Amino acid sequence: MAKEFKKMYNIGNIIVAKPSFHLETIVKKSKPKNKEYKFLYPSFARPYKNFELACEAVKELWQKNKGFKLFITISGNENLYARMLKKKYGGLTYIVFTGLLKRSELLEMYGKVDCLLFLSKLETWGMPITEFKAFNKPIIVAKLPYALETVGEYTNVGFVKPTDSSMLKEQMCFLMKYGSFKNEKSWENDVKFEQFNDWNELFNNIIKD
């Protein structure tokens, strides 16, 4: 975002305040109670969220391995896009339409599932990625600038092209077999801006003078 603002408005006086998340003060970690592998894609019903990539990937994966489920946080009734997804994939028992979850329900779901998917084609910041990193579980994300920045130095992550369901299927299959990713640091901030880790740091810096 900072790089794009600098490019668009030709300004150098930019401060970056990254969203923060502190798991310990909100919810306790929990472990899955059975061996069925659980994927979660939490987001709103918007076409750019790219739910169909996940749905197509699990359709392909189901031909090889049936010990999993995909949970998506839409009901199928929100809009035309959601209704299309429900009509096309609603009959598949391994895709669960949970509907929109309350904050506490989503955090509880983070504790129960094995892997987060975040495949959106357009974001400023992938907040579910930030939140899920606190659980130290694997994440699969679209290989796009916002996701690379949000992932940061977290290494238990797999990247996929946001248009390639077969690539996503292979990453999901890998996780079900081996349990985690072990990558090198995935993103290097090549443009240096003044940065703060949360809003409190930013506000304190603004008012200190």
C-alpha cells in the first residue's frame, strides 16, 4: 500500500501502521478432536474473494483423498455470487457453508481447523492471515503482494497462483500428507518506510511532540 501511495501521489512522507492481533487475550488454542483434516476459508461473499478456486481444488482433491472438509463462511444466500457458489457446490458433502461467523465463533474455528486458505485476488491487508499466524498452523495464500506482505517472515505457508486450482490442490494434498510447510522467509520489504506495529504506537508517535 505504501509503495502504491508513493507511486500514485509522489510523496515520501509515509508512515505504515500494521494491523496487530494478540491471541492470548482473546481465545485459547485448541486441537482438532478427530483425524479429519479441516480447511477454512473465512471471508465475505464477494467475487474477488475467489471462493471458487478453493471449491474447484477440493473437488479435484476428493478424487484422491476423502479425509477432509472445507469450511467457507458464507451461507449461499447473501448475493448472486453466493447463490452461484451454493448452486454449484452446495451438494458436495465435503464443502460446508457455515454462514457468516461471529468474532468469537471465528476464533474458535481457528482453533479447530488444520489450515487456513486465503485466496482473495484483491486486498489491502489479509487480516485472517495475521490472525491465523498466532495459531502456528499452516496457511495457503494467493501469491500476490498483499498476501506476501501480510505473511511476512512466517514460514509455515504455501503460495498458489490465484487462478490455478490444480496448484492449490497439490498444496492441500502436501499438507494432508506432511502436516506443515517449512519455507525460507517469504517476503522482504524492499522499500523502507517508518513503521509501527499497531495503532497505539502510531498515535503515541503522532502526539509525542
